[in-house]
Amino acid sequence: MRNDLLAAKGLAFRYGEREVLAGVDLLVGEGEVAVLLGPNGAGKSTILKIFSGLIRPHAGEATVLGRSPSSYGRREMARILSVVGQDPPLDFPMSVEEYVMLARFPHHGFFGQPAAADCREVDRALAMTSLSDLRSRGLGELSAGERQRSAVARAIAQGAKVMLLDEPTAFLDIYHRVMFFEIVTRLSKSCGVTALIASHDLSLCAEYGERIILLAKGTVRAAGRPWEVLTPGNIREAFGVDAVCDRNPATGAVRVTPVRKGTGRGEGESALKGLGPAG
């Protein structure tokens, strides 16, 4: 039986006169890695803010574990949900280990002393993100990829059931983007963590996302498995570009290749004919 930890029905939101969301429905199941795809301004970050309780929708409802985000206290919400943004701040005068340990405050409070269990969780998070050797390094001494892994380690140490990740690989090179998705996939498989990722990276999201939610013009254009959503027609509607969609022969995942304008190669919907679940 499917257990949906995140649910939205009829979400609508405006920034001033600009309508960002108009009747968005979505479901994210327990242990699922789901990806919000869409162009700039499609409402991806807004949806994450609604789920995290930072803003309230103007219409519709969103629930986290069956409850409105506004019904949770701050500490209770932190035990359930963690958030990772695009680029962690540099101005924390602390080490990687100290930064990750901050995630344990929902369990012992800001003024409580970390217990042995807290230290174990931090050690585990650092190991999962390959940061054990950098635990004493200052945040300001890290590369962008290392800082982002520190933010993910902090989210892991928080012990939340749900992770919201807003363009977490935007400033990373391909090595660190792949590492990020590998970490999130491992969390899903080994710990049952549910992840909702807002991203622009069509190919990596197709490779790692179990469920794709494609946003366009404030609504859900398509939702489902990658091969169901990432079609030339859907990509053209959402992003305004032509693309060829085929299979990665090594993994069976959908590959999305943009087509230069004027080549005449982007009109064929036949690239996806017969494309269904691999194997």
C-alpha cells in the first residue's frame, strides 16, 4: 500500500499580481526520490517553501505526513523535514563537524550537550558524504562541492524522514552532481528517506529520479516515471526547446539531448515510440 508523505491538492500562489501556481496536485511516496522539473519561474521553489511551512498557499492545501505544515512546531517539523538549498553560507565560523552537529538540535536543543547518539549520527553523515577527512576543516576553506556535501550531511544528521532540496547541484561540476544524486539515492534505499528535489538537470534527474513532476505555466504538465514524462512534446511545452529522447544503453534511463534550432531534428516524436519500462 502506497504511503504518501508529501501531498498537495489544488495549490495556488501569487507573488503580487504574478500567478506562480495554479491548481497544482502532487504526491510523493515514502522512500521515493521525486524530482520537480521546470523552467525558471515555474514554481518549483515555491512548492518547496509551502511544504516547509515558510509560506502558505493562497488556495488549495499541502500536507506533510498527513498534516498541514503550519500545524507543526518548529522543533517537531525539524525532526520530520530537512531542507537543503543551492549554496550553503560561508559566514559560519565553525568546522564541518560543528556545522553538521547543528542538525542535532531538534533532538537535544541548542543548549543541550550532544549525546553519544548525536555523535554517532554526525559520524555516519560525514561518512556517507565522504567528508570524514574534512571534519575539522573550516566551512570557508571548502570548495562549492564540499560545502554542498556538508549541507547534505547536515540534513542526514538531522534524521528527518523527508528532505526538500532546492536546486542543490546548481553550482556543482558533473562529478559532484553525480555524487549528490548517489548520496540521495543511497539514503532512499538504505534509510527510507523521501526526497523531493527541484532541479533543471534533465539528464541526471532522468537517471536518478523515480518520479518526475514537470511544471509549466503554473501547473503540472506531466507526472510519472521518467520515460512517461520526458517526451519531446512535454519538453517543448515546458522549456520551449526541441529535444531528442532516447535510452542510455548502459542503464536504460531516458537521455534528453537538446537539438539546435534549424537542424530539423527536433520534431520527431518517434524517438520515444516503444519506450517503456526497461528490462
